[in-house]
Amino acid sequence: MSGIAGRVHFGREESDATLVERMILAMGHRRRDGDAFVNGGGATFGCAFTKVEQRESASDHVASCLKTGRVAVVDGYLQNHDDIAARCGLHDSGLHKSSSIAQLSLAAYNKWGAESVDMLRGDFALVIWDPVAKAMFAARDAFGARPLFFARDAEGVLFASEVQALANCGAMDYKPNRAALADFLVHSAHRAFEDTFVEGVKRVRAGHFVLLSERSADQHRYWPKPDIPKRSTSGAQPESAVAFREELVASVSRCIQSAAGPIAIELSGGFDSSAVALSAAQILREQPRADVTFLLSLLYPGLACDETIYSEAVAARTQFEHVKVLAPTLSPAAEGLYEGILASRSPVGDPTWLRTRAWGSAVRKRGAFLVLTGLGGDDLTWDPDYVQAHVFDGRYCLAITEVLCSHQLPRLREKLSALRAIAKQSTKRAFQRFNAPRTGFGDNLMRLESWIRRDELAMDESAFPQEPTADQLALSCGDRRHAELYSWVTSPGFLGALESIELNASRQGVVLRHPFLDRELADHVFAINAARRTGYPWRLKSLLQQAFYLEWPKPLVVRQGKATFDEYIGAAFGDMSKRVRDALPGGLRLSQSVFDPEHVDRARAELARNLDSTSPPGLFGEGRVAWLPASVELWLRSFDTHSKL
């Protein structure tokens, strides 16, 4: 929950410390336990500090090197502190125990340069300035759990943990990024590529480092690389479920072991959070800690997303107190979505506000600031479509076996349809699918509804950046299963959601740690041979179920699917849209440049007629007309300094 900010000048030795102080103050919610600053060679770096680890202080997150003149600032924590210290020679000097995270990061960079970031384990965003080379190095952890944004101007670079800090510092123009808006209107989500919704503000992407000089800013991916499975599956394979469980328990232990104060574990009742809770219970039975650990669940009485029966069954298997909090009603939930749009400086109405404000308050009331989550379990352990994987790799007999034994295709008609699809496939056609052209600009343009004014947007190719599909990655990854895992771990949609979740949690005074989002654990899953993975009898997170099968309570063992939050989120979005339209003077004044009001009203009337149908439209189909115009209006008005919202 700490934050960092800084200013670098390429052409002079002095830097604007006042500007950096303004950015730190703009992130006051991340500054619970003070701040720290460091200067050197035309740069000023600052840290807004919140204490989570034992024996840490604000000054641990800034550092300078007298020998090289380099300065560093880091937000986050390192799991392999002692290992990096030993490899940098700090053990020999007796400094390894006293070295801070910033000193350690700087020592690693001095030794290995940009490659050092690939050796760090943990959640981090770091920046290092080299006054001799006149270059700035910035990096984020593998999953992007700690955000980092930057903007260039005529004199140098500004960076911060939040777009809001950059927007409020007074050093740059604050304008909407129309290309990002176009992408949002097509996909209904901000896909976390390099651009943000503020013109000129870029993000350091998850698993990337960026080298910034006076004339260039090049981002490079250091993890994961598509060829990891090829290299990691050549040797002996681990026993999948047993080894996976050990790795997950070790990851939970790393999240717990150095934390100061009480710890909360978010327990939804799903497989992922249940695995984290049960792992923590095992760890703390063997190694008790003085501070309390408790489980925290949100309740949604009467809705399909209520998972109380599962969370209570899991809680009974642990020794932890189980704190239950009623989810907010729709009016506060809608207000939270409205706040989220303004705080994030984006038109994305983030539904995580529905939970973070409620459980953030419950966490703080018990003196805790650290929360363990099950986030990322879906992306890491969800089973790919093995039928398609086998067909793509030419294993037709295995594909037929998958269909005949499938729990996902319970009816005979579904099995026959799948078998006919397999019969039509051939290796040639699979590779034709691999070589199929990507979705073009014209196709994306056609996806826009009639109530969106295409001619007013920055509708060019740059508005629709592409990532390789699983099929396109299959050759470099060795097989389709690894390709799908790679594409999930690097999914812009998932990484964008993680970024929003971190922002929302920080504003609630809460620090999140995600045991599934762990480099060691992810590399282990990458290394599992596809044949071993497909040997399990289940097809719903089979790896996770096998790993914890003996500990699952009965309700979890027989569970066949996931809870859906569409009913709750959809109602909150709709309520927000109505409240915003009623409250804004002049209606949708600014967004009329983007939407045709007459077409919007017509589309909403059509939506109202469809809501009572047996298959109501989802949030991202016809249903988005209920909330998208209001979300964009709020975002556009955040650029209007004279508007009184």
C-alpha cells in the first residue's frame, strides 16, 4: 500500500523536490506511517510509506550509492532478501541483515544491470536513476501487483504509483486519451497495455522493465517468456498435485512470515480462497504467531453469488475466527463505483469497490492492514480446453477420450456434436487456424453499437493493441496447454483488474498479498508436463482439487461450478447509471461528443423490454448501454476543472 513518486531531469543537476512532495501528498492514503526522500544527479525520489513488514521504515524504500551516484526508490517487499544479499556479496561485508529493500535492489542493479529484476521475487515497483548514463530504469514485479506510471515532458520524466498523483502535480496537461477510450468502447474494459486513459501517461507493464533516456523509452518483457515451458519440461517432472500443494503452502508462508500485526484472509468459499485459508491454517498450527489471524467473508443473502455454505464449511476446518460482513446494498455500491471512476482517472466502473470498502473497514476495525486473497487461482489452475489442445497437437484419440469422459458435456447430444467437430479437424486445418489473420481494424469498428459516434473517436490501429492468442503461442510454447497458461498469466484484462484492485485496496487502507501470484509457484505450474496434467479425473481446477481433496469439506468436494456476481454487479451498475444521470446538471453534457443521445435512449428502451426475458443481456452485451454512457460522462468530467460533481 506504500507508494512512490519521482522527478528526473536529463539536462541539469538540480531537481524539483517540491513537485515530488506534491505527488506524495496526493497519495496520502498510502502515507500512513510517514515518507522519505532521496536526491542525486538531477533526480528526486520519494516514498509514501505504510508499514506492513516487521522492522521496516520509510527510509528503507529509498537509497543512494556513493560510488556510482545512482539513486533508487522501491515500493513493495522481497521474498528472497537473503539470497540476493549473498549473491551481491553483502554477506561477506556483514551488511546483509541491515540492508534495506532499496539498498538491495540498488546493489543487484549495480551487479547485473537490467537483468537483476528477473532475479527478484516478491511484489515490487522500483525505479533507479543513473546520473552518469543519464538513464532511468523502472520495473514492476512479474504480475504487476504494485502499479507504476510515468510521463515525459520537455525536461525529463515524472513517475508515480497512481495516475492521480501525476494528474494533480501541476507539471503536465491533463487530457483524455481518445485512443484508449476507443479501445474501451469496443471491449468494455481497459486492457492494461502501455497506454492509460490520460494522454501522455504510460504504465510500466507487469513483468516488464523500461529503460528511459532523453530520447527513448523501451519496454522489455522479462517474465514470462514463451519458451519457458520448452526449457522447463525437458527434465524429470514433479508429482503434480503433491508438489503443487507444497509450493502453494510455501507461497502462503512467504506472505505470512515477516508480516507485522494481525492478518486477514479473504474467504469467498471458492476453491482458490479456500486453499489459501487451509494452507494458512496448516502453517500456523506448525508455527504459531503472536498476532491474530482471521477469516473475512462477504455475505450476499438471497443472491446466487452468496457462498456462505462453502465459506462456513471451510472456516470450520481452521482454528481462525470467521468474520462475516454483509455486502453493501445497491445505493452505496453504486456510489462506490462512482468514486472508483473518479479515483482511478478512468471510465472503468470497477465492481471491486463493492467489496473493498466493506471488508476494508472490517479489516481495519480489528487492527489489521494485510489481507491474503485467492486472486489468480483461476488463471493459474483453471483447466484449459483439453479437447481443443489434443486436436491442435494431433492427439485425436485422446481428444475423443476427453469427450466421452467429459463432465462438461453431460448429454449425449453434446458429446456427439463434439465428436463430429473432432472428425472434421485435421492437422492442416489446425495450423490454418494458427495462421489465420488477426482481427483487423475494420472488424473492431463494426463491433461498436449504433449509439456510439465512431467519427468522434481516435479510431486508428493504435487503439486496438493485440496480444498473441493461445494458438499463435502454441509453437513457441511447445503445446497448447502451456500456451493457454501463458496467455492467461499475461492477459491484459486480468492484469488491468489486478491494477484496479490494488488501487481500491490502498484507498481503503489495506495491503493485499496474493499467494497464487508467486513466481516460484507459477514457474512450477509451467513445468508440469501436459500429459500429467490431463491425467486427473476432474475438469474444474483439477490440479487444485487433487492437491486439497483430502482437506476439502464435503460441500466443497461436491461443488460443480463458480458463483456468478452478474446479478449483483449488474444491478449496481444500473443503479449507478440512473443516480448519475439524475444528479448531473444538464444530463450527459460532455459525452454527447461520444454518444448519440437519441440512439442511447432507444437502446435503453429496448434493453428494458429484454430484462424480463429468460436470457437477459449481460453487462458487456446489450446491457452495457445501462452504464457505459454514465461511466464515460463521469470520466470526461474529471477533466473539466470547472465542473461541480
